[in-house]
Amino acid sequence: MRIIIIGNGISGATAARFIRKWSDHSITMISAESDYFFSRTALMYVYMGDLRLKDTRPYPPEFWKKNNIQLIKARVTGFDKDTKTVALDTGQQLSYDKLIIATGSTPRFFGWPGQELEGVRGLYSLQDLEYIEKYSKDLKRAVVVGGGLIGIELAEMLHSRGIPLTFLVREKHYWDNILPPEESAMVTRHILDNGIDLRLDTALQSIIDNGTGRVEAVQTDKGEQIKCGFVGITTGVQPNIDWIRNSELECEHGILVDDQLQTNLPDVYAIGDCAQLRQAQPGRKAIEAVWYTGRMMGETLAFTICKKPKAYRPGIWFNSAKFFHLEYQVYGSVPASLPTDQDTLYWEHPDGKKSLRINFYRSSQVVSGFQAMGIRLRHEVCEKWLKNEALLEEVLPNLALANFDPEFYRRHEKDIVKLFNQRFGKNIRLQPRRNILNKVYQFLKS
């Protein structure tokens, strides 16, 4: 069987690896971005000097040859479902029995005047990183537009080189469409503490030409002009599917797939950021542009192709990120606005740099989500509590099971339980931490 994978990101690479593990099918991976699969989330550390590009490759170059996976560096311009061929910008045509589309995302621009100027760029691909590197030389000031996770990454990258920057965020509070008010305020303080010129409730209106086709400044909706030599657009990403918009593939925001990641065309599949589930699981979105879902989709599809049909089931939502040095984790449902049928227990350290939030249903006290800032939680423990619909009064005495902070870090479980007891008039007692790793093992095994 001849399998062609378009895209060599986490979803495409995972599909190739597991198809090879379970079969001797012919596998060809095509990408115009890079010679080899690399960790996209590590690109910022290449810019910051912490890693070399080759350090971001999970597998050495010889891995692909040893596993008989053919790599082609080219751009796919289209495919023909009737002849089962893929066309490349080199003029070459390749035949397939199964086609896997894993083309990822692309930065989303919103039609601002001047967005096509030299010195304006998003942050997603290896080429984006090379472009930003080029324009960082002798850069006097940059402007970053957009307050999501990519925005904070780009801000940290530029800040690491001492490049002054202004950070435009149109929301009244940082990432307040995702974070509850307390966590949003904490992240805002942390950004300001790092010396970033953060402008909340301020949107980009236009990008100004210096007369030679290069950016000179930005105009905000407040009427202010900010001089700059580079504008980073980080207002989200969208599925990279423009190249197949005129094909017979059914698309909305992404390529529509069923729970086995099959498109409307025979033997054509889509995985990763470019795929949109026709029916998402409860608590999940139809498109989830995160690393681990791409990996899960790749493995699920490999199982379907090599063994027997398997449904994609991502399970309980989780995510993690860093806002400069402030770590963030979320498990389950912790929306920006608390649903009317839920309550929340929110604890924040007096220094304003650590917090833990536990959401739960008012009527049953079943826990619905965990969110931590500056505290590391143990994934497996939180996931099991959520899967088992654990009660809040079951979770709190055993909070130590979930703490994954390094040894000698200060623990805050006593303060969190004390807060709960005071608020609800209870007398919950915290279980001792003695033999904690053994207790974690027994809990996960039970």
C-alpha cells in the first residue's frame, strides 16, 4: 500500500512512525517547510539561543532512512481523487492508495491596511522564525499584536535580546476570553513585571509604510502612532487549507472529518490543526490546534490504516503553557466565566504569583476542572479525578497526590484546604505526605 502524508509536523510524523511500526507499507512524507520533523513549540528557544535547530528534532536524520520513510521537500499544489495522484510544485506527480493531509495551521491576519509590508510577520513556521531573525538585527523597537499564547512567546523572544517592544492586546484584560479574571490579572502583572510595554484595550488599526514598502510604525485605535521596525502578528492561527479550497473536499474552517479522521473522499484523511471534527466530543472543540491532539490523531489514524478502524477519542481537555516564567496548566473545564450550575474554589498566594482553582458542580460537588498558575500538577492524578467524577471533599484531603513541584519547593495544600474549610464551614483534614510517591502509585493503580 502506498501512503502519502502531506506535512511533516507532529501529526504527520506520528502517523508515519506508527504506520511503520505496524506495517511495511510504502510511506512518503512531503513538506515544503523543513527537511526533517522538528518540535514547533521549541522554535522560540532556537531564537533565544537555548537550543540549536537540530536539537529540536526528536529523531536523528538517519531515523527516516532506517525506517524506510521517504522524505520529499516540495510543496503540494493539489491532488486528484480519481487518478489518486498528488501534484508537486516540482512538476512531479505521485500515486497513492491512502492520502493523509496534515498541513497544520497558518497565522491569521485580519486585513489591516499595511499588513503586506516588509517587516510584518506571524510566528508559526520555520520560515517565520528565519524572517524574524533577519529583522531582529539592529531593531530599535517591535510591536506585537495579539494577546494569546503565540503573542507571549514572541514577546519573550524579542525581550530576551533586549529589543524594546509594545504589546497590543485588544481585550480589557490579558487572555480574558480564556482565563478567569484572577488568573488574567496575574498574567497581566507578570508581563508588566518583566518590563513589557503592555497596552490593554488597544487594537491595531493600520501599519504605516516608510515609503519604501517597509513598516515604519503602527496606528492604534486610540489614535496613537508607535514607531517600530517590525510588527509581529499573533492574532491566532487558522487551518492551512487554502490550497485545497477548490477541491471536492468538504471544508468549513478546516477539513471536515468523521471520528475516524476520514474526509468525504475515499481514502483521504485529515489530521492535526487542519482537521475539523464533524462531531466533537463533549468538552472538546471541533478544531484544537495543540501539540498533543496532533500526536493523538496521528497514532489513531495509523491504527485505523494498519489494524482496524478506531475512533479518535481525545478524552479530557488539558493544556499547559508559560507566560515568561509563570507556568500554567488546565485540566477539564475552567472557562473564563463560571457556568451558573458550577462553583469555584480559588486560592492565590499572597505574592500574587501562584494560584490553584478547582471548579465543581454546585448540586453534587463533583469536580469539573483544575487550573494552576505557578504550581505544577500531576497530569495522571487530575485526569483520574475528572474521569471518576470525584467529589471536592474527596480531592481536597489528597491534594498532595496532584502536586508535581520539584523537591524542596514550598507546598500550599494546607492553605488551600484551610480556605475551603473557612468558606464552607467544613473540617477537612489534609492527608500526610509520607511515602507520597508510593501513594500516587497506589492511587493510579486502583
